[in-house]
Amino acid sequence: MRHQYPLKEKIFFYWSYFSSKVFGLWFEVKRPKFLLFVYEMLYSSRKLLDAESLMPSPFNIDFVVTKYGKYHIRPGTTDLSVVSPAFERRDMKFLATLTLRLRSEGKRILCLDIGANIGVFSVLIGNLHKDYRSLHIVAFEPEDSNYELLQKNICVNNLYKNIESFKVALYSEDSKEMHIHSDPKVPGSSFLMKSELEYCSSDQKSIAMTLDTLLEKRIGAFDILIFKMDVEGAEADVLRGAKKILHSGKEIWLLVEDFVDPGIVAYLEGIGAGFITKLTPYNSWWRLGNNG
């Protein structure tokens, strides 16, 4: 099946986007309800004028509690939009429903949060399955300030037994020095610099590793692997470093950010991944392995 984004799904996305921000926040946010609502209205209004705009929060908010988790965030950044229950809502719901179904079948599940940022996906799934010992989460985040908050959010949600974290950049080869560029106001948009001509003094450095090196010997303990990938265009490079895992015969589900580098679609088709669905403009769902 070719990659598609049907009109029906676009309509559902915009309805979900609107209803969750205007109505849903009042039921799903515990604190700060009103300021998060105001921010979402400002954020969305800016988006209508400029679809590429990512508006930092104007409020001095450093802690948010929703029905899905507790989050330390950075005031004056876009972190407030990321921890909102409206954030990538349809993909979050699909992921939650998928893991609950697999759990009901008694599957042993390994979730890989690749580009974990401050841990929104990991915390959601960790809290949903806190009492299920057969689901384990491994989060990868190379940027310093993101990783610090990821650790705090794992602890504040009491998920240190459920979530394992690595401060490492994943890539197609081991031991390669990578430069990580980040915007202090939009810290979730950190990305790997691939050209030395682009390096600047403020970039952070990280020694890259491959998923095969880190996890190949551990996947035998699981029936299902779920990849959530948000690495700002480096998705194909990460998957090239996971060839042994991808060809292990395991059933693998992939939530892949596809709007930064649309070439990831051709790469996934080239390795035999089957397209499942596209629920948001940002990501698409794919499957490999036993039931692919």
C-alpha cells in the first residue's frame, strides 16, 4: 500500500485538534487549566497565520499536571505545547490503544522512544501500563537540557522501574562524533548536524551509537517492538543502524515523523515496511515482521 493521508483523516485531525484544545483541556488538565487554555488559543491563532510558527509560552510555568502525567517544563519555551493533552493527540491515542490491545493478548512489549525530548510519550505509556511488567520502555535523548527534564519526569511519575533512558544520539554507525543543534525557545526541535560547515560553537557534542549495538541482544525477551521516532529528519539514519533488529523477524510497529524528511517514506517502503495509517500531518504508522 502506498503512503497516503486521506481527506477523511485530515478532517478528523482538524476536528480533534480543535475540540481537544477548546473543550478537552478543561477535563484533562489538572493544573494550570486556565493558563494552558490561554496559551493553546494563542498558539493556535499564531498557527493560523503562519503554519510553521512554534510560539514559546509567555507564562512563567514550570510544572504541569494532566490526567496522563506530571511534567517539569522550561518557562518561556514550547514545552508547554508539548505536554498539552492536545499534542499529537491522534497518534498518542493510536499508540495507547495499540499497547492496550497487545497487552490484552499477553504480549511482551518493548517501546523505543527515539527522540524522547522531555518524555511525553514515555510518561503516557509508562503511566498507562505501570502495573504491567511485560512492557518496558527505553527512551533515547542526546540533548543535555532535554535529557535532564526527561530524567525528572520519569522520577516525578514514579516510572524509574518502567523506563530506561540513554543520553545518546542514535545513528547509522557507532563512535561517530555528532553535533547537536538546539533552539533554547523550541528545545524539542534539536537536530543532528551532518555537515561540518554547519557546526557552530554553541552546538553540543555526542558520540553516536546504533540501536543494533545497544539493543540487539536484548530484543529476544520481547514479542513486539514499537518504535516512536522523532529525530528531525534523521529517521532513516537511525533505522540504518538497526538493520539486525529490523530483520530479526520480530513484529515491529513504527510511528515515524515523516514531514521533516519525506524521503523516510521511500526508505520504509524499500525495507519492506507496510503502511498502516497516517493520522496527523506530522507522522505515519508502519509495520514490519511477522504480521507486516
